Amino acid sequence: MSKIPFIIYDRDEELTSSQKTQARANIDAASTADLSSEATARADADTALQTNINNEATARANADSTLQTNINN
């Protein structure tokens, strides 16, 4: 007689590393390492983007100030 697989609903189920790998493969999900790498890459991109935004804002403020000075003179 073979065992019938079932899903545990009332508590966390502990899976082995190979079971986790198989489960992710079954649903075409990324591994924890892949997710971590993606999160790091996105955080780095967000930081770079915010730096660029801040630099543009500073450049615009400086240009506005220069323009206003030129208008006033």
C-alpha cells in the first residue's frame, strides 16, 4: 500500500532542501538566492535612481537661482 500525500493546513510543514528545490521547480519559482540577488539589484538601482533624482533637483535649483540672479541684475 502506498502513502497518499496530503497538505498540512494547521501548522508549518518542514521541507528538506531538496523538497524545497523540487517544489520551486514544480511552480517555476525562483530560489531564495535568486530572490536575494534580485532584491539587492533592485535596491542598488533604487539608490542610483534616487541619487540621480537628487542631483537633477540640485542642478535645477542652482539653475533657477542663477536665472533669478540674472533677471534681477
